[in-house]
Amino acid sequence: MLWLTCPICGRRPIDEFSFGGEFPTVPDRITDPATRDVDYVWMFDNIAGVTTERWFHHAGCRRWHTARRDTITDAVLHTGIEDATDTVL
Amino acid sequence: MLALETLHGTRIVAAPEALDALDAATWSTSVTVLRFAPDDVFVLGAETISISGEYAIVEAESGFVGCWLTDEQLAHVAEHIDWPLPVERPVLVQGFVAGVPAKIWLTSSATGERSLLLCAAPYACELTERLA
């Protein structure tokens, strides 16, 4: 069973969480605001390796948090309560 | 079978700093302060609550049910939890209990350890049946 560490509640099984998708990042080379919005909402990197994701602890504190996870090994490297609008990691 | 009853309290959503002060305040033994999240607290048994946060939301809350557990009942509940209960007291733990989102307030008093099991009211029947 995969476990995630909720920054508020502690270590919990993955079925207590809902996956919120990749943490969106927009490349700097895209400068047009409308194009950046499209990229932010629709374009995903789908990385094979370490990626940053959003997770919602629906069975506990009911708060979103951010996790760094290796999609190959499923190892969770970091979790935090950074907001999605922050630049982190 | 557990007899879950409606818990009438006060729900406060405010800046974490404001709730830190509320959390650290000295309350009478009849008051229970449950910190659901850094910006969310549920207070049971308090007549009046003063909060300093400018944008604090303070509302009467009756959407939770719960009951105080005996040591035997807590041990039975713990068998339905995938994660270990912490040793330190007081502490609020949240997560699946028998597959139902629930919270347990673990505290100690002069008369011994006390535990309050609570969950959202719509889950009351499900939680009761699964723990029967």
C-alpha cells in the first residue's frame, strides 16, 4: 500500500487522499498571458521520474497539499502545504 | 454498539495565528478545542468565544456526531484503523476509521485518558454499523 504523509494529519494510506493532478508549471518561453493560461490548465508534463503533484486529504483534514513523488518507484520524497499559486521546490 | 449523538459546538475558520491563540488559551475542563486544520477549529462546551482575527468566521455547528469512548471501546476502534494511534496526549487524529472519515480526540485528565470519536453526521449510521 502506498502511504502519503499529510503535513497536518501525519502518515496515512493513499486511499484517504484524492489525486489533484500535476502541479502546473508554465515555461518562461510562453509570454502571452492567454497562452500561459491555456498551458497552465491543459498542458501536462506526465514525467517519468520525480514530479510535483497536488493531493487532497478528503478523509482527514480536508486540505490540499503538495507532494514530490517519483512516478517510477512511487517513492514520496516530500509533502507540504504550499499553495498551488506558489513557486515551490 | 456506539451511541453517536449530535455534538453542538462552535466552528471557527480564521487565520492560523488567531486560532493559535485560541488553541493555547486556558479553558475550563468542560471545553474541548479540536483543531481540524491550521485555519479550522471546532469548540465544544464553550459559552462565549472571542477571536481576534479580522476575517474570522464563527458559526454554531451541529454537523458532527460523536461519543466518548471507554478504553475498551477505543481498543476496539483502533482495530479498524490502518495507521497507528499516537502515544502523546492530547492530540486530534483524523482519517479513515473502518473506512469512514472520522476524528478521534485523545486526551488525558486527572481521572485517566479520555477519547472522543466523532464524524460528520451523514456518516453516523455507517460508522456505527461498521464498528458494531
